[in-house]
Amino acid sequence: MLISHPSIMFRQHAWLTNFEQFCCFLAGLFPKVFYTSLLTWSLYVLIFVASNKYIWTDYGHRSLAIAIDIVGIVTYLFSIYTYYKVIHVGPGSPLDYPELIIRNLESLNRPSQTTYQSANPFDTTTSTMSEAESQMLMNGTESSDCPEPESPPAQFLEIHTINSPSSYRYCSKCSVWKPDRTHHCSATGKCVLRMDHYCPWFSTTVGFFNQKFFIQFLVYLTIHSFYLCIVSSAILWKFLASSAYEEEFISINVVALFVLSLAFGIALACFSGLQIYFLLLNMTTIEFQDFRWSSMRKIGGSFQYDFDSTGKQKALGHIYDLGYYKNFTSIMGHTWKDWLLPLTVTSHSIEDKYNNGINYEINEEEYERRCSSARLQDQLNEQLAEYKRRARQQREEEV
């Protein structure tokens, strides 16, 4: 008796598939509705309860109440706008560039001279292409014995994260050439340029194109949260200091606003600080984890070890670390307006070399150190292999 996998049986029914898609839609809609509702509620409590009822009516500070309302509205608008800006812009993908799409994935499986490495961890195929096939593709001719060959767009794509400069990564799921710092996101089902992480609060991935807006969102919302905390705590302090609690009750909305804004403010401040720290190092969350554990594991085809002149292992550097200022401006823009306002500073043009998410400026000195380290490591591995071979041969001769 043949028993089908539950997921296969599930997909055999169209209505079940539609129901699954509807549930995914609701799951993606929930964080947007929750965030918008919570933020709008906080603005309502600030204006109509804290400001209007207490500061204006009870305390008689009309001008202060108006100023508090204006500042609260501004921080609210920036927080809500950048939230949806992150979602609307998206992280960016190699699929957005027709030049990076592989139209004939099977053509990469023919033996040749140039190495192509699949970025799929479950795909162990190493594909190559000959110079003749590449020239045939450039001339617009094709062989009748084999499908039209594919060649990487070397004029648009620079690779620095694998040992051989003639090697290129590709994704067998998306059928695209993978630039450096690109990873396949299992949550969204496609490759993401300069992928940082998938955020369930946005139901989207944070990557190259929306990284700036994500950081600004964190900063704006942190300011908004602490602003609400300061206003609500001032009202609570005055309420308790004046012994008004003996005659009346304070609004539960003000108490809830204080507790939530304090909790969110502390959490957001920590997360904002972490993201700004990564920003100043020009490092993504994924790269930080790889950098942190690189000395404890070895991944084929990537630089993992660094050695000094005596052959001792020492800390690795980051090839994208260009200094605090250049690291900051590479994501946030070059003017103070770009830093403070949610303005677009990226480009979707394939010709815009370091501003389209495909190529990234590197620290040449650190890159050369890594290349030298990789060559030294290869030499040490060869010497070790030769020593083992001689030792084995010597044992065989003695026997």
C-alpha cells in the first residue's frame, strides 16, 4: 500500500491549498494590523487623554499641551511611515535584475574550465563552462548537440567571498547568479540581496534596499516610545505627588501607556543599538554570526582562518569594513537629510556599481590578507598531506 506524504496529499485538494494561502495571508496581515492599532492607540491616549484631559484641562498648560501634541504626531508619522516603507520597498533580490537570471540552469552541469558553485547547501553539484562555450554564447551561436550555454555576467558581477576569482555562485531554486552577501530566504522563497534577517513584525526580509528604512524605523519608534514614557510618567508623578489619588482615579490608559512605552522603549533601544553597531562595522546579522563562529568551523570555498608571520592563528578581519564613516554612508546616504529623513539613496540600475546591491566596495588590504592567509593554509594542508603520504609509505616499506 502506497502512503503519500501528508504535504503532498494536502496539496492535491485545491480548496485546501487556497485555505493554506488564506491562513498565510492572515498571518502576514496580523503584525501590520497589530502595530498600526497599537501605535494609533498610543497617539490617541497622548492627545485626548494625557494632553487634553490632564495637561490642558486639569493643569492649565495650554501651550505645553499643543507642543506635546505636535511632537507626538511627528514621531507617530515617522514611525508609521518607515514601517510601511520597509514593507513597500522590500529587501531586493537578484530576480529584480534580468542580467542575473539563469534561463537554462541545465547548461551549467556540463564539464568545463570555469567553476560554478551552487549556493544550495543540499546541492553538491559543481558546474563549469568552457571558454569556447562562453564565446559561442557571446557570438549568438548555439550547438545543436547541447542547450544554449549560460555564462555569468562578469561585467556586472564581482565575487570576493570564495577563493577563486573565476568562480561564481548560483541558486538552483531561484535560477539566478548570486552576488556576494546574497542568501536564499526560506520564509519568502527567494534570494535576498545583502540579507540581514527575516522580521516577522514586517512579514518581510530586511536586506539591501530597505535596511536604511529599517534602522530609521527603529530609531523613530524608540524616540516615540521614550517620548510617550516621559509624558505619561510626568502625569503619574504629579498625580501621586499631589495626593490626587485620594479623591479620584487616574485613567487606566495613561498607566498602560507608561508601562508599554517603557517596555518597548528599552527593548527597541537595545535592538537599535545592535543594528547601529552592525551598521558601523558594515556587517549584517548573518555575517556577524558567521564571523563569530568562523574560527570554530570550516565552510568549503570560503576564507575562514587568518595566520600571522609565525603561522599562529589570529582574529579574522571583515573585508567590507571601510571605516565607521564610509560604512555608515554606504547604507544611510551621504547627507544629513538622508540620515534624518526616510529618503531613498539606493539605485535599481545594473550600471550603478556599488549602489544596487550587487557589488560592494571592499577593504583591499584586508582582502589581500585573507587571500594570503588562504594561500598559506593551502600550503600547510599540502605539506600535511605530503607528510602523511610519506609516513604511510614508510610504514608500508617497513612491513
